[in-house]
Amino acid sequence: MNPRTSEFLRRFGSLIGLILLCVIIALMSDKFLSVKNLINVARQSSITALLALGVLLPILTGGTDLSVGSIQGFTMCFMAYMVVTVQMNSFLGMLLTLAVGLGIGMVNGLLLTKLKLPHPFISTLGMLNIARGFALIITDGMPISGLPYEVRWLGFADIGPVPACVVLVAVVCVLMYIMLNHTPFGRHIYAIGGSMEAARLSGVNVTSVMNWVFAIAGLLYAMGGIVLAGRVNSGYPLAGLGAELDAIAGAVIGGASLFGGEGTVMGTIIGVLIMGVLRNGLNLLNVSAFWQTSIIGMVVILAVWVDVLRRTAEYKAAVAKKA
């Protein structure tokens, strides 16, 4: 792979993949391009998009987050418990849920930076089990149903022809784009992903940045939990089981490098849409759900392999230039 091809794939690979996938599925199923189906794809992809945007931040620093689904499930159950069992005001309950998600994310960061654990894999793996356990505790293992309309609104309502959850994702995308590309905090995130030690020597407060990276990620997972609760009209303790895999896959397919320092908001959304379109297309073609899971896994492996090839090409080009 030559450097020009490498750069082209980095910038446009995921978008070209999405377009080709849409063309192939449209040729195989006349139902795919219907307005109703496309809106359905966008609605179904919105929750994964929020989770993927959250996990993008740890990935940019060269880490990961395995607690995505558990935090989503716990915050979903927490909100349901507060607004149904405790009968707290719906808006206050949602705000408190977002605060809890942010707090759990901050704990993930503190476990990494204060306890000096060797990798986010360890701290977030522990949080995966802790959050899931608390979700089971507060619900006694049973769903909490009958959520108020205000809570359900984000999950099922529309703003004009567009689902409210899609509008929410669009707002989050704009805010994250500004944060990552037009603030010192965003530049520090990319710097840490490029080289944590170099960032530290350059004056970046690595501990603070890492703590807030996981805190903001937790906030977005909680947001995904609120939307999911609204869609299913309940909080159930096994919600989000395995969601971390879809979230990480969306970010990676969209061009985020597991080595850190590379990844964009738009790329992540495209990666999530690739998975959403692929699943939708396979459903329209009556492909078994078992095969769908395997195919998504193959796509993730392909995306990481392309990233490795691209990095190898860039390294060889750099060596050749110095020589």
C-alpha cells in the first residue's frame, strides 16, 4: 500500500464503504431505499451512535472502555427507579441520571490515573461488572416499566419528519466536533493518543484530561441509556449487554485507530451507519441473526487490518524519506 492510497483510505475509506454497501443492498432489495426504512435505520443506529461517540474518546487516547453497556444498563435502570419507584420529577430524574453517568465515568478515569492501573482494560473491565451488579440490585433483577411520557419522548417521538433521537445525536456530534477540533482539551486528547509521555513533557495535564475523557464518555453512555429506556418504556438490568462491542466496532470501522491519536466524529457516525445499514440489509434479505453477528465481526477485523496496513505503509514511507 503506497502513501497516497494510505492517506486516501484514512480520509474517505469508511464513507466509500458506506456508499458501496448502500448501493449493493439497494440492488438486492427494493425496500431498502424507502423513506420509512431509512428513517428506521437512523432511529435504530442513534443509540449505538451515542455509545460509539462516547467510547471514541478513550480510543483516541490509546485506551478503550469495556464498561459501555453496563453503564448504559445501570443508568437506564437508575432513571427508571427514580421516576417510577421514587416518583421523582421526570426532568430532574433524567438530569440526575446524566450526572450519575458522568460520575461513573469519572471513577473509571480515577481508577486508571490514581490507582496507576496499567491499562483502561483493567479498570473498565472491573466497572463492567460493578455497574451491571448495581443494575441488578436496584431493580431486584426485574424490569421497571411504565415510564412517564417526558422520559419516553426521546425514544419514540419525532421532530417533524426526523426522529428526536436522531436530532439529539446531531447536536452531540456538533458539540463533540467543536470540542475535539477547536479547543485545547481536544488537542490534548489527540496528543495523548500520539504519545502520552511526549504530551506530558509538553505540559499537558495527562491525569486531568484522562479523567474527563472517561467522565464525558460516561455521560454519553447515560444519554444512550435514557434514549433506550424511552424506546422500550422500561429499565431492565440486562440492557446494553454486549453494547460495548458495537460501540467500539462503530468507532474502529469509522477510522478510529486502536493505537490512539486518530479518529473523528464524522468517521464514527459513518462506522455506526455501516453497521446499521448492514444489519438492516441482512434483515431485509432474511439472513439469520447468527450470521449477522459473524459478519459484523468480520467487518471489524477487516477495518483493523486496513488500519495496520496503512500504518505500516506510513512507517515505511517515513523511513525511506529519512534514508
